[in-house]
Amino acid sequence: MAILAVVQLYTGYYFMKTSAIGEEVHFVDVLMNRDPDPLQVENRDLANYINHLPKGSHVLIDDAIAYPVVAFTNGNDIGKLTLPYQGIFLTAIETPDKYDNYILLATANNEVTGFTQLNDRYVPVIQKNNSELRLRRVFETNDWILYKIFDK
């Protein structure tokens, strides 16, 4: 059993080290070399920005793809996030100015951008449906753009 466990650990390590998924390769590098993952540094910086938004601010965010950002957000500030499990999420996507002050979107560079509606193609669509919606970029990383929603 011990030999089988060692073989299984090695094959798991090997498959993750040679994976085509960047996140798995980063995981092995962090685990074995204790190198900081640059993606997590960006996610932590973004979460820190969200943590310091004014009280009463709400952020529309899809935690299915932005889970590292949500994970680095202060636990007692989680109420400021509009997440997919909430009943208002789909309505907030269609009319974000009625529910939220900020929107977090995945950029075209983000490898998970195709798994959410909140990506770089969202802004033209939502502004076409709501011509009075005004957005301004307030924070940007390689993978994320945080927009502030302005009142009409």
C-alpha cells in the first residue's frame, strides 16, 4: 500500500507539473519552490481594493471564475458582493445600476473568460440595452477590470 501511495503521489505531481492548465503548473511551482504565484498577487491586490471601497458599496462579481478574488475579500465584507447564488444576480446583470456600484469583469486575457457573462463582451451589450449606463475603469489587472457604475 505504501509503494502504491508513493506511485500515486508521483504520477499526480507529474501530471500537474506537465499540465496544459496554467493554474495547475503554478500550483506545483508554489508547492515545490515556494515561489509566489503572480496571478494570486494580482487577485490579492484587487481584493484589497474591493476591501477598501466605501461602506455601502456593492460589487457584481461571478465567484465561479473570480473565486480567488472573493477568497481574498474580507469575510465580514462579503455582504458587499452580489454573487450568482443570490436571487438578484441575474437581474443585476441586466440592470447593474439598480443593484450595484461596481462590476468586476474578466478581460480577454483571462483564461476563464468564456465561462461567465461578466467578461469583456459584457460592456457593449449592457450599454446597448441601457444607453444611460455610465461606467469608468477604476482598477485593472491582466485578468480583471473593475468598473464603477455612475448614477444617471
